[in-house]
Amino acid sequence: MAIEHRAVTIGDIELTITEAGVGGRPLFLVHGFTGSRHDFALALEGLAEAGWHAVAPDLRGHGESTKPTSEDDYSLDLFTDDLLALADAIGFHHFTILGHSMGGMITGHLVLRTPDRIDAIVFMDTSHGPLHVDPGLVELGVAVARDEGIDAVADVMAASSGPLDNPAYQRKVAEDPSYAEYGDRNLRASSPAMFAAMLAKIPEQDDRLEALASLAVPVLVIVGEEDAPFLDDSARLAGAIPNARLAVIPGGGHSPQFEATDAWWDALSGFLAELPVAASH
């Protein structure tokens, strides 16, 4: 299956996407904060072979997509607007969506705004509401991004450890040092305005758990067993949504698609294989 890259114009910005399986069942793969479309590169061929038209975009302010310079141009609602405009542009009238971390927060907004367009959902290592983050660290990160730029942020983060620097991540880096370099490249390719805006907004977002409990489509909640900041929220999501199930990935951290690839793929592909074919057309 061919994997293709292209830019799609939506309004005043361009989103760069990677896709495979054109003509198959529509599936969005939405990366997290300072991630990129390449976060799902290893899964695209398998998804296409399973009959999916898998599309992974670089969100605005990330990767090779347009990077507005104002912090006002970044919010969960604006990311949602972009994804819905992208869906229209590529002909995804109904679709399944996987959202990772901040991408899962965006997914929560999107599926509540347009539930009639959603066939199934995968929430992956994400939250249904505000994150408990040290306000001092948030203030420092915002200040460095604003005053010194994204490279300075990356330098600071490379010299320290954070809540997502868990044993699963450390094992992956020990096995493959390029994994840390990959994350660093993603971060440095991110907009400093996006970094400052979303670092401040993510801890203060509204809680969506009660609203998400109204969802009537199949839902899979994936979380790495060593992703401590997101274990409780993942369990609450799976418990609140009627058609949801929880998959805790052994050996996985915040990015189990890299840290525990086989177990992650088994959980995801098994869920997708159960979805009625007619529901995604």
C-alpha cells in the first residue's frame, strides 16, 4: 500500500497529511502536543491493508503545517475546526477517529460537536478534562517559549525529566537512542506560540466526562500501563461511556505505539476489525 504525503488548504492555513489506503474506510489519527503525523507512520500500512483510509495530519503549529504566530490562533476549539474542515476537504463525511494525548482532548471536542459524523472513537493516553500540572512549570515553559523560542524550550526539556518520562520511555530510549532524538525533532518543529498557548490552556480546560457519557458509538480507551498521569482519566472515560472498553497496554507508557508496539497494535486492530463495515461509509 502506497503511503502519500500532501498539503491540504483549509481556510488560511495548510495542513500537511500522511495517508494510506485511499478509498477505504475513513480513519483520522490525531497526534498530541508537540507531536506530528509521523507518530502513526508505523501503523499506516497495516491499517490500509485492513481496509482503512488512514489519514494522519500535522495539526496547526506542528510539523510541516502552517504555524500562526499569535497565541490566539491556538485552542482545542480551533484544532477541532481544522479537523472538521480537513474532513470536508478530503471527503470524510463519516469517520472513525483516534486521538492521542492532546489529540484525544481535541477528539473529545470534535465528537461532541458533530456526533452524527462519528462512527467510532479511540481515546489514547488522554484526559477528559483539566490536567494537574505544577503551575510553576507551566509558567516557566510559557515564559521560555515566549522569550527565547522553541529551541530553548527543547534544550530545557532535554536537560530535565517530566511526568511522561516513565520507565517505558526510558526502556525504549535505551533500546533505540533515536527515539529521544525523534521526540526532540518533533518539539523543535513546533510553534513557540502554540507551545505557550496550549501549555497554559490544557490544565484549565472544561471537564467533558458527563457530556462524553452521551456517546452512542463504539469507543476504545487505550492507555499504557506505565502512563501514570493518564491511568485514572482513562478508567473514568471507559467507565462513563456506555459502549466503551478499556485496553491497558502492558509495557506501554505515554506513547504505547512506540513503547509496546505489538500489544498496542493488537488492541487497536482488534477493535477496528469488530466495527461494522457499513458504519464507516
